[in-house]
Amino acid sequence: MSDLRDHVVLLVGGVGGAKLALGLAEVLPTGSLTIIVNTADDFEHLGLHVSPDLDTVMYTLAGLANPLTGWGVEGDTFRAIEMVGRYGGPTWFRLGDSDLGTNLLRTVMLREGHTLTEITRQLCGALGIQHPILPMTDHTVQTWLDTDQGPLAFQEYFVRERWQPVVHRIRFVGAEEARPSEAVHEALEAASLIVFGPSNPFLSIDPILALPGVREQIAASDAPCVALSPIIGGEAVKGPAAKLMAELGVDVSPVGIVTHYRDLLDGIILDRVDSELRQPIEALNVRAMAEQTLMETREDKIRLAEKILNWAEENFE
Amino acid sequence: MSDLRDHVVLLVGGVGGAKLALGLAEVLPTGSLTIIVNTADDFEHLGLHVSPDLDTVMYTLAGLANPLTGWGVEGDTFRAIEMVGRYGGPTWFRLGDSDLGTNLLRTVMLREGHTLTEITRQLCGALGIQHPILPMTDHTVQTWLDTDQGPLAFQEYFVRERWQPVVHRIRFVGAEEARPSEAVHEALEAASLIVFGPSNPFLSIDPILALPGVREQIAASDAPCVALSPIIGGEAVKGPAAKLMAELGVDVSPVGIVTHYRDLLDGIILDRVDSELRQPIEALNVRAMAEQTLMETREDKIRLAEKILNWAEENFE
């Protein structure tokens, strides 16, 4: 019988997901963890192909991430973007100077014909990252939000408008014509445990699930699928998840998360403050564990990753 | 009769020429100076359109230039290029972080279809520069050097190989099909005085003269044409001019400069250490003035610019 820790596949977006990625990366040996990252937030800015979620996960695993913001490079400066501003150019997306180095090189390599998967592999290798970080696809998928201010591209909504517009609908433009990369398909095929990170279900996990075949592959997999709730006590740890769920008429709680993922989930880890929700969730045939889920320190991340793996082994093997 | 100071047109490359450009910019009122800049050193690097000479002149006139190197932005950092290096990418061309801001915006604007002339006008305007800085052309011209190490593109020769290869021949690829911009043509048409800056005649001024019609326009102009010698006491103030002249079999002296520019020059300003060369130069029907030509301080630049204008007025009006 295969060990549940043999091949853990984690699906994530940016900052929150990266924290669990770091915890699992510390706990699992090389070869036992693959991280699939949302790329529907990717966009072209100042002529560069920017991949915010990929870089957040990469910097986090490389120990380079800014601990205050969760994204960008620790101690980074903003001289380039300030110079752009001096000329009257756009400054609403604050790319740091070190971060620009990443984006410059990625953009050049994409133009040379390398895939985002191959480029990410090379960049991560240079930073000494042991576990594969996979963009969900090598095709272009772009999140658009229909809001009370009209349709907005993801970064316009998220960064420029600070997620204040009211969202009616979310669209993943290009998803139907896109394909998950071969590496993503193989990772899911080999999965012994699938984990949805504490990322925004609507903006970070859904784009991955929207790729043709991915939802079906997860549903058909023998591997149990568990999620770490991004909602704690009715609020998102970070970002627009709670606000968005309310706007879309979804229960802003781990129950809403379980309902949203529908038939995919076998289990959910929710925070202790929500422990009274274990019962209604288990009534939906989804196992639930209440834990201290806020990950502030490195130790928090490792401890939570270990707990999730132990709990999954106890419940699903 | 038109005043010789009415419309001075300065032809330059990078660092040396920028010094005289600053001097003239301080002495002449707005509307009386146009600076035409070599763009045959421009190249694509890390996906960016880099215009080293344009930026050197722009930063110098904006008071932003690094006083130690003459190029780049004072106090600039190199985080982006260091990050590129961390991934194993190319670091031989050291673009500073602020400088990257300029290059990012220029590249985006070029892709949007703006001309280099229009972009340079906008960037210079944002930096408060009063005098027009004109790229010599909106077309692509690229300096190539045939050397003992084979053919090298300009920046490979100049930066990567630190101008150590021996040069047999210099080619301005694309010059024959290029055209000077309309603004350059009009400036030369309106010129009351044409000045060749103390730039490398072979690498900085010749590309401008190689554009169809420019040499003819200068030769036919009523405006006197004077050069400031980049060679002092048999040596170049900076860069490969002296080494290159020797390799090409040209006399490494102001006499060699005069001979090189042939029929174009009416006068030359040479350094006091070369004052014994005034006579042989005047025998070639070119007026010569010996002056203290090293420009270290801001005051040096202003003083020399004033002297050149006064001398030209005395001799050519």
C-alpha cells in the first residue's frame, strides 16, 4: 500500500499558499512534494511577463521573501519604478529592483521560446529550491472580474483598485483553450495526497481547477484531497477572500469553502476558532480537523504541515 | 546677418560629448542649442532597448549623471542585475536600477509605436531638460567592429571585451538604409554653428556622418563647423579613441582628427599641450585654437563652451 506522504501535491496561489508550501517543503523529502501554482494572475507590465504567485512561492521557498508583505524580495528597493514614475509612467504595480531581475530574465527566456515551466525550473534550481514548483499551465489564462466598476483584469482589481470594487462574476479567460502542463498532469496522476492551500478558492485555486481535465483528474484520483481553510472566524487572513465570498453569496466560513469545492474534498483543516463547524462539515461527508492554522513563524508552518500530514494519514490511509 | 549663437548644433557620443553639451546648455538660451546623439551603440539587452549615449547626455543635462563614471545615474544600485546574475544570466552590461526604469519605459513606448525621437523628447521633458536632445535617427544602425577576435557588436567590443581587441575595420550596419530624423535634418538646416564634440570620431561622430545626406548637409552648410579634439598629448581623455586611431593607421593627434574629418572642418580646438600643432593644422586651411580642454568641473565645461563660442564668433562671423 502506498504511503500518503509519497507524493504530496499542493495547489496554491500566492502569499498564504506559500506559507504552507514552505512548511510542507521542510517536512517532506525531495521528490515527495510538488507545488502547482496559479498563473491566472500573470500579466504583462512594463513589457515584462510578471508571475506574482510563482515568484511569491519561489522567493518563500528560497528564503528570500519579504517577511512583512509575504511577496517580493526582502529588503528590496524600488529605484527602477521610482524612475518610471519620474517620467510619468505607471507606478501602481510596485516591482522591486531585485524582483525586476527575475522578471527581466523570465521575459527574455519566454521570448527565446522556453516554456514557463522550464524557466521556473531553471530559476528555482539557481536558487537552490529542492521541490518542483509548477506553473499550472504554459498557456495564457487571465482572471477577469466583472465588478460594479465594469470588467477589471485581475491586477487592476487586486493591486490598482485594492480589491474595493464589488464583484459579480469571475472569469478565467483562455482557460477552456488552455491545458495543464504535462508536468502538472503527471504530478496529479502520481499524487498520494492532494492539498488545496489556504489560498483564495475563487481567485487562486479555481483557475487551476478550471483547466480542462484537472477537476476530473482530482475527482477521479485515489489520493485523498484536503483543504486548509483560508477563512478564520468569518474573515480572510489576508486579501479579498471573505469580501468576495460575501459578494458572491457564499457562506463566509469553512462550510462555504467545503460547499464551494463540492465533490472534490475528502477533508478540511479549519481553525480552532471555528471548531463548532466540524459537525456540520462532517455531515457533508467531509472530515474536519480544528487546529491552530495561523502561520506566522517558520515553526508554525512546519508544525501545521506536520499536523496536516499526520491527520491525513490517520484518516485516509 | 545671423548671429553665430542663434542655433548651435552639437554632434556627440557619450561621456566626453555630454560634458561639452552641459557647458553649451548652460551658456546658450533655450532654442539656441540642439544636441544630435549617436545611436549606433544602441542595442537590445535583457529584452530592453538600451541607448547608452542618449541616456548619458540626458542624465548629464538633468544633473543626474554619475560624476565618477560619467554614465549611469549617480548613486544608482545594481540589485536587478545582481539578481539576473544569481540565476546565471548575463551581467557584463551593468544596467543600474534607476537606469533600468528609463530603459523599461523607453522599450514599452517603442513597442507602442512611438519613435525614439518622440520618446527622448518626452523623457527629457519630464527631467526638465530645456534643449532638444535628438537621436541621430529613428532607424536601426549598429556599429560592428572587425577585430583580431572576429566581428564584434559595439557593446561586446566596448564593454564586454573592454576595447582590447585590435580593430581592422568599423562598419555601421543599416546606415545606408537609415535616414536622419526630420528633426535632425531641420536642426542642421537651421544651424548657425556646427560643433563636433570631443567624442570618438570613429565610433561616435562617424555613425552620424554615415547617415545618408548628413555629411553633404554639413559640407554645404553656411554654418562654420568646428571640432573639439578628443586627443590630448597623443592620448584619449577616456575610451579607445587613441588605441583605435593607431590600429587604423591614423596619426594619434589633433592633426589626425582634422585629416579624418576632411573637408567638413573649418576649425578645431586643441589642448594647450598640443599647441605646436596649430601651425601644421592651419596649413591644412583649418583654424586652430589651443585651450585648456580637460573638463573636470562644471565651471570647466561652461568656461570651455564660452571660449569656443567666442573664438568661433571672432573667426567665422
